[in-house]
Amino acid sequence: MRPVRLTLQAFGPYANKEIIDFRSAVEAGLFGIYGQTGSGKSTIFSGMTFALFGEASKSEQDRTSLRSDHAPADLTTEVEFVFDVGERRFVVVRQPDQMRPKQRGEGETKSAHEAHLFDATGLSLEEITADKRGKIIAEKKVRDVDAAVSDLLGYGVEQFRQIVLLPQGRFEKFLSAKTNERVTILRDLFDVSLYQALMADLKEKAAEAERQVREERAVCAGRLKAEGFESTDALLEGINAAQTAVQERSTVEADAKKQAQAAETAFRSAEAVEAKFVASEQAQAKLTVLTARKAEFTAIADRMKQAMRAQLIVDVEEQLFAAKRDVKDAEAKLSEAKEAQSRAKQKVKDATEALAREEARALELEAARKRKDDLERFAGVLEAASASAEAVEAALEAQRIARAAFEKSKDRLGQLRNTRAERTAALKSARGAESLRGDLAKALSLLLTQKKEAEDYAKAEAVARSAKAVFEKESAASAEALKQEAEARATYAAAEQALAAAQALHLATKLENDAPCPVCGSTDHPSPATGDIENAGRDQAFREARARLEKAERAAREISEKLAGQKATFEARKETLSSLEQPLDTLAAILEKVRQTEADINALGPVVNIEEAEAALDALDKQIAEIETETELLRAKADKCRNAATEARAARDGKLEVVPEALRTPSTLASAMEETSRTLNALVNAKDKAEALAKAVREAALSADATVKGAEESATANKVRLAKSEATFRTRLSEQGLTDALYQTLKPAIATIDSDSESVKMFETQLNEAQGAAKAAALAIADLPRPDLAVLKEAHQAAAAALTKSTEERIAASNRVDQLEKLRKSLEETMRKLDEAEAESGPLRKIAALANGDNPLNLKLETYAIGAMFDRVLEAANLRLGPMTSSRYQLERDTEGGRGSRGLGIQIFDMHTGKSRGTDTLSGGETFIAALALALGLADVVESASGKVRLDTIFIDEGFGSLDTENGSGTLDQVLNVLNSLVKQSRAVGLISHVPLVQEAIPNGFYIRKGLLGSTVEERSTI
């Protein structure tokens, strides 16, 4: 973050608006903020901190206390901060919670905290005003602005206070902070989320391993409980009890078995007697069936005798068939042998020719051997010249890099020149367009005025017509209402007269002589009313007529009043219309002109800021000039690298003259050697293969010749045997008195001779046996009674059922024993595996415990990782501390802290004593120097470790008064030299100090003047 401009209004000691332009101070590198005590030097820090994060530089200070006590009541407290991050520029504006006068009435009201963040990239500082701050990133919602600022900077307010803004005494606090506090700060500065995730993952996996073992043990306990046992000992007792039950069931089963055997013996004896009766019946039936088939088997016996004569010729016929097959097979084998002999001769010819071709390549083989020897010699030369080759490669790489940089800069220059040409043409076009836009805007403004006048006239005209129509309508309604009122009045008068007459007649009928009249009280009635009594009852008609009259009067009155209003409205509308000037053109024509003019303006494209375009063109010209200079420098560097590469190549080539240029690289030479070896091996292998093949095919040819000779001899012998077999077959037919046709007819019966003979013999045997069996069966049951088999069978089945039941009970008891034994073995195996799993997960649980702090140092993995980053912080800090203390002190880690706080402790090593001691033993000035070095080192490491955090400027508040100034400056001079070295490293440093030597040594910056009505800021520069 690089400050550009800070504007404070009614903030702290600044009663009005103070603008602090940091550009010159930051450009100077090292600058100061000076002033009297209490003038408001540190308030500048609070202003920047509040602008960025909504808090003061001191965390304990409340936001509402930031308002200036000197400011007018109606002046709003506000801070605007313009700052750069890399090449981008941002503006943040904040107003704290504050009381302000009410806009109406007396008293005050409270304004809530507001914040706005803008992207002002591309705007110069002079262009940034209250009305023009750039593109809005976040506004109003303080939380959104806070998050956006932290995301831009890469750190929050606490880190800002530690590494950017070093308030008075704060860096000493960091120096002496406890490990837990320092871990919190460093965790936010350095991304150690990987180690946090690893710790959590290890802890989760270890817990999972423990959980699995625990759950499996619970499953084992559940299995025991499901079988009704509380423990493995109870399971063993249950197994013993089940084995006893098996023995008891076995005894019961043995008794039931004896009873079942006795019942079965009785049943089987009865079955044997019954079988004799059944056997006698069956034997007699069988004898009857066999006697009926005697003629059938006599015919089979005759056919069998003739087939036996034909059977004597079968072997001779088979020999004849075998001789024919052998002749055919011998002739086929002879043909195959001759074909194989022909193929073998062709292979001998081909192999002989191939061997001749390989022998003809002897010169090629010798050349390959020589080529291999030469390449091996070249490899020795290349190895000897490897140092020169490395120098050439390095020079060529430098040349390539320099050339690439030159080409890149050249391309960039070309792009910028093309961009300038495009922007120049665009600016010229924009100037013309903006001029035409102005003319069109004036014309459009005039047309819009005419359009408004035409619309007003048309509207007034329409309103007047409408008012006239309404007035005429109300006039007609009024006339009709007056007419209805007159009719109702006439009806009312007639009804009233009729009612009066009816009432008089009614009274007359009630008059009595000498009785007083109910109307006048007179007792004299000289002329009473007379008429028809039907006229009586007019009262209802009278009341209805009166109601109609009242309604008609009311309607006429309302219509009259409404008509008067409509008349006044109509007159007003006519007067308004007459006051307007009638447009010269129609509204439609004017609207068409407006549309056309707006289209012409839109056709010109978006509005172009000519001043911004010209400023951008000027900036581009400066950039082109810088790139041109850079390109020339890179061109010279590329030429220099090219010359160096040429010289290195010449030196290398002098050593490699004996090696052909095409083989001067190790990779090329290795490829050539590999190719030559492959060629040589191929030639040798081809010759060896050809020789072996030639030998093999010659041997195969000799074998083929022998095979043909043997096949010819075999064919001749088989033909002789065939002739003998045919003569023998004819002789045998004659001897048996058979013709060839009769023999062929009897051949099917030959196959069944044995079965027919067996069938005949079996039939005769069965017949004899059936006759004997029938006789024996009849004798066996001569005196025996036939048993009641059903009763005996029922007793046998009952005994068998009892035996089955006892057997099932014994088997169930045995199964229970087997089941419990299996459970015991399964549990033993499962528990063994669980013990092994628990042992196997031991290293994981140990690593998880170690990573989460269960180790001799009580260090978590995250703290250990932070410690590694902290080593870098101390290393960077010592680069500052050494020069500031004449190399006397060095910061080092103290890893011997108490439980839970080891790893990030700090102690000081004193070169004078050769011993380490606590930082609390340092003097005030030494503490300031050590803390300052630590803060600067922390800033260096944070910036290098994070690609997002940029610490272009840091601020240091006070502390210089504690430094000695021996011989004019002393330690102060050493500290300032170190700070100057920071400036040389492209980092600006702002100091707040009241030490005169500091002000003399660093004149650039600002001076805060304190007055009765508040403080003001003056810019200082080198005199």
C-alpha cells in the first residue's frame, strides 16, 4: 500500500479540512512527521487507519471520539484516503458515528457510520474530487467496505498496526508478546491453513480409527447380549450347559431308538409273511405271462443260428475293408510326402540365396565396426571438451535470454506505437464527434422545448374538449331534473288537495249537534262537508307525492350545483387553452425530429473525455520514450551476449575439430552410437540367422526325401495285402454256403446274436424259475395265516415319530453347542483383529496427537509451521539489528518456554558476553532498536511470503528519543542509516519524532502546528 493523499475534516485536532499530499514525501523515500506534543502527529495514523478499516490507530480508542472538539457543529467529520496498490489506485471515504444538528427544530441527532470505496485507477490525483472518485466498489454498508479493503491489501487492521503502522510502544509490545498472542498475529499474516487442515484431518482420522474399534467392540458385546450372555465367561458357561443338554437328549434318543427298533422288527416280520402271500400271487401271474410268449422266442432262436454262420465271415470282410483304407491312406501320405519334398527343396534354394546375400554384406559389416570405433573415439573427445561445451551452452542461453528480452521489448514498443497511432486517430475522430454532438445537443434541447409546448397545448385542448362535453351533458341533465321537479310539484298539489277534502268529509261524519268541532271547537255546524265516502284514504298518496317532490327538488338542486362547477371548469379550461400559443408544427412531426436527432447523437457513440484522452496520449508518449530507451539497452546487451557466445563457440570448436560438426553434441553422438550399434548387431544377427536357417532347411530336405521313399514302399505293400484279402473273403463265403447278397441280409442279425441268445436263455430260465417259484410260493403259505399289516404299521410309525422327535431335540442341542462355539471363535477372531487394528492405528493416533500438541514441546503443527516462518522473520530482523547495534545483538528463538507456550519466544544474544538473555533486560533504547528491527523484518517476510501483500510504505511513531546521540548522533545515526537502506530497496518510510537530530537528518515530510483553534499541516522539503 502506498499513500497518495489524506484529507481530514473535523477530525481529532484538525478543526477544518486538512489535505496531506504524500507524493513528494514518498518519492523522497525517507520522510518525517514533526510537531509539538499533542499537535496531532499520531492522528494522521488514526486517519489512515480509520479510512481503511473504520478503527483508530489505537484499538482502545472509540470511533465517536474521533470528531474534532474545535470543529463547527454543522461541519461533518469525514476522512478521504487516496492510496495505490501496485498499479491500481483506490479512494476510500468514511464518516464515523457522530452527533449533528437536526435539520428541523432544535437539538441533535446521531449519524451512523458510513463508508465508500472507489476504484480510481487511471485518474490523476488532481482529477479526484468529491464528485469524481472513480468506479464504486462498495458503499454505505461498512462491513462490505471493510471486507473489500482487507481483500485488496491482504491484511486486516491488527496486522496493519503491526507491520505497516508502528504506533508508539506497539512494536515493543510485539517484542514482548506472549506466544499465544504472537501466534494469533502471525497466523493472520502467514497462510498456515494447510497445516490447520492437516491437524484436523489427522485428528479426525485418529478419532475415526478409535471410533471403529469402539463400535466393533460394542457390536461384539451386542452379539453376546443377543445370545443372552453378558460376557465371554458367561458364554463359556453357556457352552458347557449346552453340551450337558446334548448328553441328556442323546440318552432319551437311545431309549426311543430301542422302542422303534422293536416295533420295526414286528412290522418287518409281518411284512415278510404278507410278502409270501403277495409273492405266491405274483409268481402265478408271471408264469401265465411267460407261457404265452414261448412261440415268440422259438422264432428268435432259429434266426440266431443262421446269423452265427454269417458271423464267421465278418472278420475276413473287416480285413478287406482295412486293406482298402490302408491303400488309400498310403497313397495320400505319398502325395503329401512328395509335396513336402518339393517345399523343402524350395526352402533350401531360398536359404542358400539368403545366406549368399548376407555373406555379400561383409564389407558393410566391417564398415559398421569401424564406424562404431570412430564414434567411441569421438565420445572421448567430447567428454574431454565438456567444460568448453558447458561454457558455450551458458553463453548461448544468455544470448537467448537477452535476445528474447530485446524482442519482447521491441514487440512491446511496436504495440505501443500502434496503440498511439490508433489513439491519435481516435482522438481526432472524437474531437469531430464531440463538436457535432454539441450542435446536435443544442438542436435536441430546442426540439424538446417545442415538444413540451406541443404536448402542453394538445393536453389543454383535450382537457377543454372534455370539459365542454361534460358541461353539455350536465346541462341536459339539469333541464331534465327541472322538468321532473315541476311534474312532482303538480302531483304533490293535487294529492294535497285530495287529502284535505277527504279529511273534511271524514270530520263531517263525526260531527254531532251541540258537540264541539275537533278543528275549531265550535258547537255550531251550519255547513258540514258532503261527498262520497270513497274519497277517503288519500293520506298515503299524499305522503308518496311529497316524498317524490322532495327527491326531485334535491336532485334538481344537486344537478344545478354540479352544473355550475362544470361551467366554471369549462370556462377555466378555455381560458388556459387561449393562454397557450398554438405550435407551428404537429406533435407527431416534432417527435419524429426528436427521434432522428437522438438517433444521430447515439450514432456518435459514447461520450469521450477529450482531456483524459489527451492526457492518456501524453502518458503513452512518455511510456514509448522509456520503452525506446529500454529497447536500445536490451539490443546492446543482446549484441554483447552474441559476441560472447561466438567466442565460446570458437574455443569449443578448436577442441572439437576432429569430431564432425554434426556429432558435436552428446545427444547427437549418443544417437549415432546407438544407431551404429543397432546396425552392426542387425548385420551380425542376420548372417547368423541365415547360416542357421540354411543348415536347418538342408536337414529338412534330407528328411523329406526319406519320407517319400518310405511312403512309396508302404503304398506297394498295402496293394499286395488288398489283393490277398479279396481272395480270402470269396473263399470264406463259399465255405459257409452263402452268397454275397444273403450275407449282406444276415449282417444286421449278427449284431444281435449275443442279445438274442441271452434273450432266449433268459426266457427259458425265467420260465423254469416261474414254474419253480409258483410251486415254492404255494408251499410257503400252505399253513400260514395272513397278518393285519395296518395295525403293525401304525405302531411302527408312532415309534419312529417318537425317535425322530428325540433325534431332532438332540440335533437342536448339538446345533446350539455348534452355534455357541462358532460365536466364541468368531468373537475371539474379531477381538484379535480389533487388537491388531488398535495396534495398527497407534502410529496414526500418535502422529495426530503429536501434530495437535501432545509432544515434549507441547507444540501444535500449526505453531511449528509458524515458527519456521518466524525464523525467517528473526533472520530478516537481524539484518537490521546488526548494523543498528554495531553487530552486538542478535535476536533468536527461545524454545524452552513453559507448557503450551513454547516455540515463538524471543531472546537476545549478546556478542559481548557470548550469552543469551531475555528481551526484558534491554535498556529503553535497545528495546526500541530490537523491536524496530523485528517489525521491519516482519514486514519484509510478510511481503515476500505473500504475493498479495505489498508494503510500499511503513510508518514509525516515536521512540527515537530513547537512542543515544554520542558524538552528535551515535546509535540514532546507525538506525537512520538502516532506514535509509530500506528506502534504497524501494520502500518509503515515514517517521514521527520530536528529536531535533532526526528533523535535521530528514528534512522531507510534514510539520504539524498546534493552535488554539486546532492544528494545521505544513509540507516540508529539502532546503
